[in-house]
Amino acid sequence: MENLVKDFLNQESFAVVGSFRNETKYAYRIFKKLKEKGYNVFPVNPRGGTIDENKCYPSIKDIPENIDVANIVTSPAVTINIVKECKQKGIKRVWIQPGAEDKEVIDFCKQNNINLIYSLCVMLETI
């Protein structure tokens, strides 16, 4: 797992998928932390809009650039659709925040050769 975490954190671009309604939301906090660490970060939420003057994309597929890692902070029922979008976009690394994973999501990633981290918070790894 340690090597997988290092591989993920050595990438340049992250999509963070979740709720950005306010600064207490985990997706917002992860977005801010990754930006502070110098990553190229793309917020994703169906509502779109802007997050701290950064365009928020309605879906993974709407991001016009290649993404190295998708970090997902959603309910498991939503997460499965997001990992399917990741596959379509060619994203090979998915970091699912604790509580966003379930067996279907884990199995899908394994069956589709998507490197997966779950049950481990990116915030703790980037401190």
C-alpha cells in the first residue's frame, strides 16, 4: 500500500469529486490541501460553478485535460458512476475516501485495471 500511495502522490493532476458547498466539506478541504501542495486540482460536482475562483466541472468527462488521479468523496451509490467515468476518460488511479467505497466499486476497479486506494484518507497522507 505504501508504494501505491507514493505513486499516487507523485502524480501531477487530481480531480476531486464531491460537495464543495462550504469549507467544512471534505471534498473542499481535500481540494484546498492538494492545491496547497502544488497539485493541479480540478473540482467536480454536478452543480458546476466555481470553487475559490477555479472552475468546477459537472463531471469527470467535462475536464478538458488528462487527469492522473481521481479522488472521490461521495456516497457509494454515486461512486460507482464516477469510477465508470474514470474508466471512460482513461484515469488509471482512483482514491476513494473512507465511506465512499463499497464492494461493487472495488470489484469494478479491479476488473478494469484501475489502481485503487480506499479506506485511507488522502488528507492524512499529504500532511
